[in-house]
Amino acid sequence: MRARVGAAVLALCLVTNMVGSGTAGAADPAPPPLTNTRFNEDYRYLLDPNARTGAFWEPFKATPLTSDGYASLSFGQETRLRFEAIRNSSWGQDNPQNDAYGFWRVLPYADLRVGQGFRVFGQLILADAVGKLEPLAQPDADRIDLMQGFADFNAPLGEAQGTLRIGRQMLSYGSERLISIRYGANVPRSFDAVTGIVTAGPWRVDAFLGRPVRVSPKLFDDERDGRRAAWALYATRPLDLGWGGTTGLDAYYIGYRNDRASFDAGTGREERHTLGTRFFGKADGWDWNWEAMGQFGSFGTGSIQAWSLATDTGYRMDSLPLQPRFGLKANIASGDTNPRDGTLETFNPLFPRAKYFGELTPVGPFNLMNLHPSVDLALSEEFSLNASAIAYWRESLDDGVYDLTGGLLRSGAGSGARYIGTQGELVLSYSAGRTVEGLVSYSIFKPGAFIKDTGPAKTTHFVGMEAVFKF
């Protein structure tokens, strides 16, 4: 069944060049911003031929299927090419230690909309690694499969608007610290889920129940992960505080279950509940994104008590040459203070974004404290440069260091040192109009006392280059 659905979506995407533009009533004449999930883009304003500007991508959008434009079809695509080279992966612990390889991925989609009440969205993924030494990680390759395939049913709920979304879908909330599409990896993350969305006045409230999709590199063989499940209630709204900028507030609950979870304290069934809030905004050159999270639940026969605080604060000086933005991120995620007391205190970021701390992310936000100063420079309209440094410490000396997926890299039993290491990074980014992006990066990680005490401790070097084209 998945093969037939995927083949149908691919066929829709391949006939793009044979489909012409249409005519019908107009909506908003401004093109929507391109997103990573793509399903939030609405091109039905192009049903009015007077709204078209002649851009190359317009014939692929809002093709009418009925004479009045009541039903319409849009197509789009993203192509990404990426090169990476690493030396002393995981400080010389991984095998292979050194590697240089390429990634490619293509994400074509088709979006059918029927009036205001119904739509079907389908997206394929074709992705693979070139020249990468075995073993491949799960997000490295998915040679062809269904990335997204869902139906939306929209209906008014009094003065509010409701949407019921059923099927395979990308889920992204807030800063993507806990629920992320994992866009930076070669294979993004999706869920087989049911999502309800209600918009009422300034509020938007989402509720979902689903399982993450387990990626497999063969053809049309991805399936939901039977070991893990997630459910959530997420509310967000803008605030008017009279500061002359834009501010907003999120409040949420996220439930999570993993039948075979593993931490430095042991292995067992994990059921975790997260309560959190986020305050974010921009005003008078300042920008901020602050989040607090508390977790409780059960692990094996014991309990869970964990927490995290994450801040990102910056100030841009538009009056200076290169319009520098000076930023500081400060994060702390709790660790387990006693592996034998029956209470797990290790914070779990659940489904975090890829490249969490930068292009190189050798450790994940478990049992961690870090300071992350940075400066962004606008070199021109197309080019920008980011320079940053990150210092990492363990929050608890009785817990270990984990990777971004929650895998234990080094047990805390081998050292009483707190300092993990220091990372430096330079990223040169390029963006031309709506459709072309690119970057070149260099990262270095110098191990600290904890890494030196617990195993190989070579300095890690990482280079990345990337080009993205989408419409």
C-alpha cells in the first residue's frame, strides 16, 4: 500500500512540466515564504492570472482542476547536495575515525486543495550517501519512500477554525528543542499521527498523537516505530507588551513513551511527561528565545524528575558596518545525581533538531551545561558569516555524556571531572532570492578533562558544504 501511495505521489510530481497555469479568483497577492515542511505554503492567490509575475516557479503552483478554481493542484521540490569531512569522530572513539563523503536528497511534493474544507498533501524522499564508510546512520539514506502523506479536513468551530490532519506528517513546535523535523540531517523526521489544530483569536492550539517513522534505506519500507510514541498539547499566541516589537508565548504538555530506553543509570521502559513554556520576541534591536521545561514520569520501577532551561539572547547593531548581531546562548539540562536511588534525573530532549549546537554536534542536551557566544555579520545582501564558541560541562558528575539521539557516549563512572570540552565554528552562508541557499562551515572540538579521563581524546575537525535549491 505504501508503494502504491508513493508511486502515485511521484507520478504527480513528474507530470509537473506538462501542467499549465489556470484562472480563477484571487486571494493574497504575496507569495508565501518557503518553509522546510512545505505544507504551510498556500499558492491559491495565483489562480488569478493578474497575480502572476512571470517567475519560473509560478506555472507549477495553483493549477486549477475545475473551471472556477474550486479544486487546484500545486507542485514543488527541494534538492540538497551536501559534502562532509570529519577527522577523529567522537574524539577518536568511532570506527571509522576519519571519513569524507557526500549526501544528496530530493523532496518533491504535490498539494491538492478542494475549497476551504479539504486538502491532500503528499511528499516523497529520495536520499542517499555517496562514499560514506559503513555503518550508515539511520538519517543518512532513504532511497525512495513516503516522507509525508496526509489529509486535512477543515471546518469552522463557531468563531474558531479547526483542522483535523491524518497521516504521515512532519511535526515542528517552538524552537524545535523537543519536537523537530530534524531538517539538518539527510533524512528528516516524520510521524504517523493524528493532529488537531484550533485557531481562535490570537491563540493556536495543537494536539497530536503519533509514532515516529523508523527510516530504512530500501524502497518504500519505512514504518512507524512500535517502541516509541508521543502525544502533546501545544498552545501559542502573540503578545502585545507595548515594546514596539513582536513577542509571543508558548505553553505545552508533551507525553512520551519508549519501551526500551537506556541511560547511564540502566535500561527500562520510560514514560515521560514534559511541561514547558517559551517566551520569545524582538524589540529595539534585541531578540530573545527563553524556554523552561520540567519532566516527570516513570523509568523501569523508579520515577523521573528532570528539568532544563534554555536561553538565546541577541542584540543587532544595524547602525554599524556589517550590522553585527552579538548573541549568547546558555543552556542547562539536568543529569542523574545517583544512578542507584530509583529516581532518573537525566533530562530527555525527546525528538530534538539536528545540528542542535551547530554544524558539528558531538554531544546532545542530556546532563549538560553550555555557554555559546556568537557574532553574526551581514557581509552583503547574499552572504553572512557566523562565528561562535561553545564550552560544555556535565551538570551532574554522576551521569555520563550522551549523543544527540540519547546514546551513551561516555559513562560518568569513569571520571569526576565536569568539563567536557570546547568547540569553535565558522559558518559562511549564502541566500539568493527564494530558491537558492548554501553554506560552508568549519568546526573544531577540543576535548576537556572528562573526555581525556574516559577514553580517546583526540581533537575533532569537521568541514561541511551545502547547496539547496527549492521552489
